[in-house]
Amino acid sequence: VIGIGAGDPEYLTVQAVQALRSVDVLFLLEKGADDELAALRRAIVARYVPGGLREVVIEDPPRGRGADAVAAWRAERFALISSALRRERGVAAFLAWGDPSLYDGLITLLEPFSPVVIPGISAVSALAARHGLVLNRVGGSVLITTGRRLAASGFPAEVDDVVVMLDAELAFLGLDGALEIYWGAYLGTPDELLIAGRLGDVREEIARVRSAARERKGWMFDTYLLRRT
Ligand SMILES: C[S@@+](CC[C@H](N)C(=O)[O-])C[C@H]1O[C@@H](n2cnc3c(N)ncnc32)[C@H](O)[C@@H]1O
């Protein structure tokens, strides 16, 4: 399982590049022909393995809602991957966007195969770097959570710094305007967007910029830090 970083091809580590150059086959889990992330992943591989790699493309089965549907989807995915792996010889690579340890299912999915894991630069590291931030305050804690949880439970009382990923519901719109926000979308890519400021001052702008970009590209990846001042 190779972490390929959150967007910029230069986010790949030397270890990741060496691993890509040494594997026999690349497994790609794809959601459909218009999957722009799949195209980005391919471009990253092509940059470091100019001759290309033999590919096994597995169409990611559709995922239903609810615990039973998700369990069925996981089982189906695992069955597809296992049977494809059994047909191959040598070492297979799976690419994890960003770092495989954060909101990525590959390590869990492949656990029965005891995968070797190569870390990558996650969207969290990319966000901090692009805003020139230290995520924690001296000796403090940082919570990484999802937009859904933030929307459901509000800004947690026990921490001052919260990194939010997977936010389809614009959870920041409902929070105290005195918080600071450091927002980044499509980090590390040519479409990168950065906005920072007092939440009450910039949230409408973020919502506007985000919605226009989502409309233009058809998908959105954003991450942000919320900071109690
Ligand atoms: C399924 S998670 C994968 C996270 C990934 N494993 C990582 O380490 O960054 C997808 C979420 O990561 C964040 N993300 C990934 N790439 C990003 C990028 N280039 N810019 C902003 N956010 C990104 C977004 O919050 C997105 O909803």
C-alpha cells in the first residue's frame, strides 16, 4: 500500500517512488470513467515509472447506505480483489491518496494479506504547510474529525484545534464566528484554493468559492483547521 500524497506529484517520498519502480503490477480501484482522481493517480505513476506498470483495474462496486449495505460492499470489494490477486504473480501495489493511515480503507481491506505500508503526505500535512501552520499549540492536542461529526456534535469543548476532513455539509457554517479557519481545497494541485481568517468574516466567501469550484470540476476535496483563539 503506497501513500502517494494528496495531490502534488512531488509529495511522493523517495521510498514511494522506489516501491513503484519495483512492483510487478498496479491494482487500481476505480469508480468509473469520469473519475478525475483516478486520472491524477495515473499521471503521478506515469511521472515516476515512464514505461508504465501493468495495471489491473477493479471497478469499485457501488456502495449503499446503512451498516448492512456497507458490510456487503466491503465483502464484495474484498472478493473482487482477492480473486484478482490470486490470478497475479509477484508484488502488487495499491495506491492510497494522501497517507494510507487517514480515512482510507485499503489497510483494513488488505489486512488478510499483511501489506507493507509506505506513508504519504496527507491533506492535513499539505494544509499545514500551505498555510505555514503548526497544528497544535504548545503542548496542546489536535483533533482530526469529519464534517459530519462536527455538524452533529459542534466544536468539541476539550480541544482548541480541530482539523476537519470529508465535509460534505459545510459544518463550519454553523459554528461560532470567533473561531479562526484555515481552509484549503485541491491542495497540491494546480486548482488549489486557500482562504484563512476569522470564521465570521470568511465563511460566506469559503462557501461561495467552494460551491463554484465544485460546480466547475464536478467534485470537491477540502480540509480545514478550526482554531479557538
Ligand atoms: C477519503 S479521505 C482521504 C484522506 C487521505 N488519505 C489523506 O491522507 O489526505 C478524502 C478527504 O481527504 C481530504 N483531502 C484529500 N486530498 C485533499 C486535497 N488535495 N486537498 C484538500 N483536501 C484533501 C478531503 O477532506 C477529502 O474529503
